[in-house]
Amino acid sequence: MNEVKNVPNGWVETTLSEYLDLLNGYAFKSDDFENEKINDSYLPILKIKNVANGNANHNDVVFHKVNDNLEKYIIKEGDILIALTGNHPSAITQVVGGISRYYLKDKALLNQRVGKIYSKNENILNNDFIYYFFKWNNTQFHIANQSSGSASQANISKNDVISTPINLPPQPEQKSIASILTAFDDKIELLQAQNKTLEATAQTIFKEWFGKYSVDDELPDGWIVGKLSEIANLKSGFAFKAEDFIEESNFKAIKIKDLKGNGNISLSAVSAITEEITKLDRVQYFKLKEGDILLAMSGNTTGKIGVLPSSEYEIYLNQRVGKFFMKDKKYNSFLYNFLMSGSFEEKILAMGYGSAQPNINPSQIENIDIIYPDDTKMTDYLKISNPIFEKVLKNNTQIQTLTKTRDELLPRLMSGEVRVNEFKN
């Protein structure tokens, strides 16, 4: 057992193997898969791709009929899942060792190379505490370091997971730690659900008012077909050099990796730049502000759209990420909902093909046709869409703050650096 230093008072130095178990998924045969749910006896199969990066989902799933042999492989809401194979942690997309909580209401079947970890005795080891323990980066790093496999592919075993050393608090303290962190996650989840509802509402209104027309249709009086450039210009960011990036500062640069699509931009791992480079007039031109609409213009992320939340840092735009410079800010929500309608993220990605690396230029985007309503209809729409846009933006800002606070608390609570009573005080 690897030694764990600095055992907090009242905690026990041990390994998880005494209290934790892991169930590896079932080795399904592809011949038995169904592409759709035939009846209620069929459940979706949760594969490794469905638990990558902490997000358990049912994207592109197949189905299998449940029988007596598969009963123990049924997973339900709240189960803790771990990816047992995938990319090494040094790769762009970390999968191996990644932990997910299964929050979906529908049950599913556990596929091979995905493990379900669970407490042998909840009176000794709290399941929620274990979830946050494995979310703790130091623990993930320990597991990933046990992995075997090729330079690009890694594997971890049941023993790698359950042999992880741990400083274990008393069970009541485990529950208190988990409840603090769960409160943050519940609030984040609530805000995300609210945003999903708000954005669905905005999209529904946009499609009902404008989506029923195409550029070749006869339009209502006063409506025209124009170009995107009539309300915004798209410009690629500043070409920062390698030496402009440093380990930490209050000045950041948004890169393609930070655009997650569907309107989301993550500031959790945004790159730091030197203060000196930001003093250049050309760099100041690309200083970003809350509510700016950005677009990935290169690589496999081409076409991903994001709206910048507020930040405590000064944030600038890196090359190959485009910013829509609005000719009138009041059209922000109209442009955003236009881009989010009609699968534009996929359409823009398709525009970029033709070379080994997807790549688009601003003129391609600026020349996209848009149906513009008359001034009265546009004003009526903006009265509805702008408040929704602003509310989603505020929620995203709150989500960023809550996520940052939770991520800062996580290692301190899990290591015992901060005790529950201290936190409450």
C-alpha cells in the first residue's frame, strides 16, 4: 500500500479494498444489439464513450434485452461509474480513471471496461463520500499512474482502483463532507436545468416565428433575406506566441479547447498569458467581455459556439477562435438563437472540410444567409429573447462561481485540511 501522509485527527489510514468493491461491465456481443428500444424489457447499454469526461449520457446508444444473467449489471440513478480504459491522462481527452455519477432517470446496462464502484457497508463507507473522493484529482492521478497499455491507450484493473490508499474519516464526517459538496452540485445542476429550459423556450419561439421560412420562400411584407455581416463581423483572435503563455496570471486567453459547444464556454482550465502582452493595442482589440459570442474556427471543434460568462480575470481571444463583433449589441440574442437553430454547429463544421484539418474563414460565416423580419417583428422578438439571453448568462456566471468554489473545497475537505466544523464556522 502506498503510504498516505498527514493523517487528520480521528481519521484512519487504510486502503479502499477493505470497504469498496467494483463490478466490471458485461461483455456484450455486438450481434445481440438493437438500435432501438423494442419494448420495456430492453435497456440502453452504457459504453465507455458514454461515461467519458464525467458525463454519463445516452448518446448513440444501442439496446439489449434484460435476462436473469444481466440483472446484476443494471445501473440506476446515483450509481458511481469509472472508466477502466481509454486515453492516458496526458492526452487531450482523458477517459481512463474518469468518474461519473449516473444521474439519468432511466436504468441502463453496464458494458465491459466500465466499472461500478460501491460501498460494501454504508455504515462504514458512505457512497457519496466515495464519489467525491474519486473526483479528487490527486486520487485520479494515482489511479491513472497504475494504468497499463500503449502510449495512447491505457487500462486500469479492479485492483488498481480498490487498492487506492485513503485517509478515511468517521462515517458521520464522511456524510457531512459529501453533503457540503452535494449542495454545490445540486445548485449547479438546478441552474443547468433552468438554462436548458430557457434556451429551449428561446429556440421554440425563434423557430415558430422565423424557422418556418426559407430563403427561397415568399416572405411577409418588410422581411428580407440578408447576410450575417449585416449585424456582425467575425474576426479571429490574436496570434499569441508560446512565450506569451505562463503558468498563472490574472490575464487569460480563450483557446479552441475552452469552447464546449451548445453555447458553453468553460473557464476552468483557461490558459494564462503575461500582463506585458496585453498592453499591445492589437491585443486590447481582442479583450473579451461578458456576453460575447465566440466561434471555433479550426480543428475538430470547428463550428462550436459559446457565450462568454463573466470572470474575475481579464480574458483575451486567441487565434482560430472567432468573435462576433456586433454592429448593435441588442441583436446578440437574435444572432445567438439563429446560430443555435438548424444545426449550424454541424453545418459550419462541414464548411471547413476539404483539407486534412477542418478550417473556416470569417467571410464564409459572414456570407451566411439570414432572414430578417421587419423592425416591428424584430423588436417584439428581442423583448422576449434578450431577457432570456441575459438570464442564461447570469446563470452561467453563477455556475462558474459555484464550480470554482466546489473545486477549491474538494481537495481541502477530502484531505482534512479543512474540517467540517471549521467550514460551518
